[in-house]
Amino acid sequence: MPLFEYACQTCRHSFEALVYGDEKAECPECHSNDLEKLLSLPAAPQSSTASFPSACGDPSLPPCGAPGCRRVGR
């Protein structure tokens, strides 16, 4: 299933939408079709034995560039 991230150019709301075939996404806030498709980063597989390096040196923080990264000075 293709999951895409969009930013509405009308109300600036960001959201994800499943889009099948020739369907067009619509903003769930204002119902506009004036959308910008955003670059989505694939999620890393989760493993209880493996740990991914953190950009901050703190393993409780997400890797550099991940959504929600709290790295100071970025």
C-alpha cells in the first residue's frame, strides 16, 4: 500500500494518506487538492538486539535526520 506524506498548500496542514491507483489525495482539514508531496524516510526495522547509532550519542534519541530528532544545533 503506497503511503505518502503531503503538505496542503492552502492551509499548511501536513498529513499522510494511502493513495491507490489514480486516486488523488485530499487535505483532511480543508479538503483542498493543492498538495505538495513530501519526501518520506523509510522506517528502520526494529530489533531488540540491534541498536542504531544516535546522532547525539544518546541512544534514547532517534538517528540524525529522523522526524522528531531533538539534536541541538541542527
